[in-house]
Amino acid sequence: MTLQTTTPIRELTATNSNRPCSFFRVYAGEDEDGPGSTSLDLDAPYQRGDVWGPTRRRELIRSLLMSVPIGAIVMNQRLESGRWSGRPFAHYSGAEEYRNWAYAVIDGKQRVTTMLMWLRGELDLPASWFPEEDVLSTHETDDGSYVFIGELAARQRRGFENIPVATCEARVSTMAAEEEIFRLINFGGLLQGEVDEQGEDR
């Protein structure tokens, strides 16, 4: 394996900002005024499947409700760059020829999916997390009373939709470039407690 490159490495052009949680709902096509169901690509070929369990998902929503930073969602502004080609796909078996979503989530799929699950009413949370006056109804679980978002006062949904989420939005023009960013974020360093291969420093 070589780490050599054919050209000197270049700094990634990206914009760091905050997006409200509602941004992901709108671009996922879950708002009648949104741009459509093919505007947020959560399942690019380099992505993993949905791997989080319900406890981890609930803790993510808890973090958002507490304004605890959850890390930046890294996306690619595919169409806004004006250069997106969507090719080549030859090494991605069964992939569409073009994948012209407006945005692709490069890193943060589990977090975005979890936000959408809560907003869709597919994930419930302990009722005790919310002010009593905002809990309209509950359902019982092995862990006591839980609520879906539809069982809360409307201001709770509006409040969640307006929670700011840090984003880093790149403008690269190929799937291969997206995949490289994904690989560098997820495998470019060592997790705590890991040991590098054979202890090599190169």
C-alpha cells in the first residue's frame, strides 16, 4: 500500500455553519414546501447501514434537547457546486447511474436518521424529559411512561426543529471524492485504545 499521491494535497473547500434540525426534514422530502424526496442522500454507496440501537438514538435526542454538541454533520453540496457529475459508478454494484441529490450526508448518517425518526414519530422518549404541561398523552413501556413527538405540545416540535446543528458543507464533484472524505473522517485516525498496525510510524 502506498500513501503517495499523483498531485500535492489540497485543502478541502468547505463552509462551516449551523443548520436547524428542520433543514434535514425539509431536504429529506418530509415537508410539502420542501425541494423533494431526492434532495438529501443518506445512502450513498460508501455509507454503512443503520447501525444505531434505540438507546443510542434516544441519547442523541437527549443531547440535542440539552444543547450538548453532537459533532458536525459533514455534507457535500452536490448540485450547488455546479460541477457534480455523479460518475463513475462502475465499482458500485447496482448503483444508479446518476445520484443527483442536492446534498449528500458524508458523515453523520446515524445522527440525521435519528433526528428524522424522532420527527416522524418513529422513536419515543421518556415522558419525564419534558415539562408536564407539554405532555398531552403517554404510552407505557418497561421503562415507564414514554412519548412520541405527536403526544407533545406543538411548541416542543417547533422547539426541536429550531435546534441548531453544526454542519460542514463541502463542494466536491465526484462520488470518489466524497468517499475519500468519508474514509478520512472514519478511518484516518485511531479510536481510543487502538494500536496502529505493527506499531509502525509511517
